[in-house]
Amino acid sequence: MTSSTDADGLTWAERMGALEARVHDLTRDLVKASQRVAELETELRELQVHVEGNGPRFAALYADFTDRFRGSTAEVTAKLAVYLPDVRRLVGAGADGGAAGTGVVDVGSGRGEWLALLREAGIPASGVDVNHSFVEAGRRRGLDLVQGEAVAHLEGLPADTVDLVTAFHLIEHVDVEKLLALLAAARQALRPGGCVLLETPNPSNLRMAACDFYNDPTHRSPLPPALTEYLVSASGFVDVEVRPLNPGRSPFESAGSGTDQQVERLVALTLYGPQDYAVLGYKRQTSDRG
């Protein structure tokens, strides 16, 4: 007695086995798709928090908030100018006699002070920001800006091409996983010998750590300099440097002597010392790779 077959010449048992295997594959694909949807929803929520702060009402205030608490464009530009020697050293320098990179990529460009400063200095630069208003305002000023998320933008760039990746007052807005992803994407995009530069509020300054940091409700938590230095090093960067920046103005006089003067100096340092710091790390030169 022979088993009946279908139009394709398969027995019913074989057909059922094939269908069960197909259902298994579809179920597996559905689980993967569901997991990816959940991941995308999480990323979207994080993006919305970054763009909107605590919600759409704060989003409507964000440009004015930035003017109030970040400082004027002129003030911010003056602070950023200290990095121009680094940019001139890095951009166009190449590595091991190889081709030069494509310039500076700034992530979280905000109002675009850094991009405008680089343009004035004749340095090729582009930026990305999640805030639509900032991006449109920057484009109207002729800046090379796109709207998007920092990690995805860096991952979309050709590998080993960028001279310098900068992020000013961005990393305090993200969790450590996103920061590590940002560093990995920056390292991929940078040419050998290229540099990542991160600037963030300095919690070693007690006024910053206890009060001023929390003026921005979109901040997550302060990053101690030693932690940021470690994360940059652990992400494969070398010659990592920490730079204290922007000390406040102390009301203490320095004319005293002895113990009183030492106490005043300590108080001045902890309360009015550098309010920000930068960490710079370099991608290994080709010849240094194992």
C-alpha cells in the first residue's frame, strides 16, 4: 500500500514536516522582529527625551533655555576657540604618511557655534543633531548640518576617514551603554591617528556637581573625569588626555599666608575650580596595530 502524495509529489507526512519547519522559521523571525521593534521603541523614547527634555512643553522652551543656561553664542565660541590648535594639528595631517582625513564631525551640534568657528577658520566640518529647530537654524546660516542620532550617523560614515570627532556637552545626556556605542562608532569613523574629543561638566567642581549640573533636566548624571578617561581608554583609544577647563571666578583673595591661604585655595579650587573638562583620545596609527 502506497502513501498518497500531493501535486508536488510529497507525501502528506513530508508536507506536514515542511509546514512545521516553515512555521518554526516564521516564529523565530517574528520573535526577532518583535525584539527589534522593542529596541527601536526604546531608542525612540531616548531620542524623544533628548529632544524634548521632559516633554513637548520643555521642547518649546529649549532654544530659550539654551540661551539662558549655556551662555550666549559669543561666550560659547570664545570657550571653544581653545581647541583650534588641536584642530589645525589634526586636520589634514594624515597618518603614517597616508591620506589626510575628511575634517571634523561634530555630534550634538546644538546651536552650531563650533561648526561656525571651524568654518571661519577654513576647516572642513559637518555636524549632526536630533533637534530639528537647531538643525534648520544652522542650515539657514550655511552650516553643514543634518538631523539624526549621533551613533547612527557615525556608523554611516566611511571607516577610517575622519580627522576629529567632537562632542560638546553631549555625553552627560546618555547612559554608559550609549556612550560606549558612541566611542565605538567614533573609533570606526576616525582615520588612524585621528582623535575623539569629549567635553562635559566637571563634577570635581562641587558647585557644578551639587547644583549647576541639574539646571538642565535632560542631564542624566555627572561623569567624573577618571571615569570618562577610563571609558575612552577601554574603547581602544590611546594617549588619552584629560583637560580641566573654564574655572569660575573665586571671591577669595590670595594675599594671605600660611594655613589660612591654603584653606582658601582649597575652597576656591573645589567651589570655583574648572567647571568643565575635556577628554581627548587617539585612534592607533596603522603601524601600531597588532
